[in-house]
Amino acid sequence: MALTTLLFDVDGTLADTERDGHRPAFNKAFAEAGLDWNWTVEIYADLLTVTGGKERIRYFLEKYLPDFTPPEGVADFAARMHKRKTHFYLEMLQNGEIPLRNGAERLIRAARAAGLRLGIATTTTPENVTYLLKATLGEESIGWFECIAAGDIVPKKKPAPDIYQYAMQQMGVEPAECLAFEDSDNGIRSSTAANLKTIVTVNDYTRDHDFSKAVLVLDQFGEPDAPFTVLQGNAGTYTYVTPELLHALHAQV
Ligand code: XBP
Ligand code: MG
């Protein structure tokens, strides 16, 4: 089957959102609630093993503060903190504090021009995606993506394959005609379990993850004047990700 569709993860892939986006937003929510918890860059590396903000708060409580018992119960407490965290995160997006990663905008525009269909499969809250797209690519860019599959729309988040399967179902496409873009262990486990060939762009939190199942691992999408570094796989003579490179990778057995 020929390549027709690109499915993008958001956090860590389209934008470097975790260390200086989600993490400080969680900390702002804790501070506002009068809690002196500080999710440092180091602790957050461990917390990132769990996808989803509400799930991450609960994991933190279980592992780091087992004696903390909120009066409303852990699930409601996590939901309340997460609501405020989302508020602070959206504020950062609106202020233009979180850019797209190098080469992401060029690749998205080139893929559209080449007639490729675009979708999103992410564990983050839906508004986090639409605000990011609006702030970086403009209001109309929401419509460039036929499906924005996000957050609690599926009960099981990554590394389960569900969010990719949901996106493909919505778009009416088969795994064999798609490529997925990921940045993390949980992400590639999800896309691979959904039978998707996957291209990885690593970031500081995910550089050492196991990407043995990826068709190509890069440090970034790259630009004509800022070439990518190939960390695994073969990109031929290409120095930045283009629709032509994607067609070639997809055609590989
Ligand atoms: C991203 C996540 C998200 C964000 C926070 O994983 O795990 O939980 O950290 O988003 P992936 P919310 O890139 O694999 O989709 O707080 O909105 O859940
Ligand atoms: Mg990710």
C-alpha cells in the first residue's frame, strides 16, 4: 500500500513541551493550592514513565507521598489539580512560550502540499493540541488535521495502541498506508502495537529510550540550513525530513 497518511504525536514530537511546559504548569497548580511540591527536571524524568497528567499525579502520590490522603479522594484531587495545571499550560501556549520543534512546520506544510493526509494521536488534553496549533501555525491549521485524537477519548492511554487505532478508524485508513511520528518509549510502543511504521525524533528526556523498532531515529526533523543527525537507520542523502524521504522509508520492507 502506498503512503497516504502521517500521524503525529504532539508532546516531545511536534513541540518540546515537557520540561519547560507541562512540568512548570503542574508546579504552578501545586503552588496555587498551597502545596510545596516541586517537580524538578530530574523527578519529572521518572514521572514521564506514566503518560497522562492525571495519571502522572496519581503515580507521584503513590511513589513519593504515600501518606498523603486528600479529603476528596485521590482521583478527584488529581482531577482538580490537573484542571488548574491545564489552565496554566494553556496560558503558556497563548503567550507563545512553546514553539514547534525545528522542521515541524516545514514538514507539515510540505506534507500538505504533497497531498498527504494528516492526523494527531496524543495522550494530552485536546485543548493543549488546538492551542499549540493556533499559537504556532495559526487558527486555520486546526483544519489541516483530519483527526485530533487526544486525551481521555480512549480509556487506555499510550503505551496502549488505542489512540492510534482510534485516529485511523476516524480517518478510515489502514496502518499499512500510514507513518507515525513519535519521541518516546511509551509512544513507539503504542504506535508499534497499532502496526504502524514509526519515525522517531528524540529529545533530552527520551534520547536513551529503546527505539529498536523505529524505521528511522533522528535528533530533529531538520531544515535545509540545519540538518538532522541520524541516530539509527538510513536516511540516504537526505538531510531534513521531506515527503520524498517519507515515501522512500515507507516503501522499505
Ligand atoms: C504526553 C503525555 C502528556 C503530557 C501532559 O505523552 O504524557 O500526559 O505530559 O498532558 P505522549 P495532560 O507524547 O506520548 O502522547 O496533562 O494534558 O494529560
Ligand atoms: Mg510524545
